[in-house]
Amino acid sequence: MIKIYHNARCKKSRSGLQYLKERTDDIEVVEYLKNPINEDTIHKLLIMLNITPHNLVRTQETLYKSNYKGKNFTDNEWVKIMVESPKLIKRPIVVKGNKAVLGDPDTNLSVFFS
């Protein structure tokens, strides 16, 4: 089973989902704007992605630029910010077993099919 944290309004996320659908039917789609991710899940994803919370933040978002750019937050504060404003989370995030990758570009997802 491959799980994709997906935003249907995002071109990159739709591209990642299409990439997966062309290779497998065993997909669980989590629309994280409709079903928000909790802090524990974000922490687990960060470990699997092997990145810091700030590296999971979409810094090109207007919300980021107007409210967070140039400010210093702890890792836990960034996680709380992403829980409160899931639009700031990079997407798509794709998980299989204990491995996760950011699906931008969607060719990053090839690690699940080699």
C-alpha cells in the first residue's frame, strides 16, 4: 500500500497521484486539507523524510510570506504551525512502509517502483 498526502488543488500533487495511478492500484489518498494531519503524524513523516520541519514548509505560499518569513521558530513550533495551517505543508508526501519522499518532482516516486 502506498499512501499519498494529497491536495487536489495542487498541480504538483495531482501529477504525483497520476504517476502513482499509472503504476499501481494499491493507493490510499489522504486529502490532508479535508482531514488534517496531527502533530504526531507530522513528526513521523519528518523522520521518514529525514528533514527538519522548516524544510517541509512551502515558503512560496502567501501565508508563509506574510506571517512567518524571517521569523525564528523551534521545530515543535513549525510542526504546530503546519497543523494549524496545513496549506503550508509541501506536497505530495508519499509513504510506503517506513519510507517517505516528497513527490515534487513526481520522478522522486520512482524509488517505490524499482
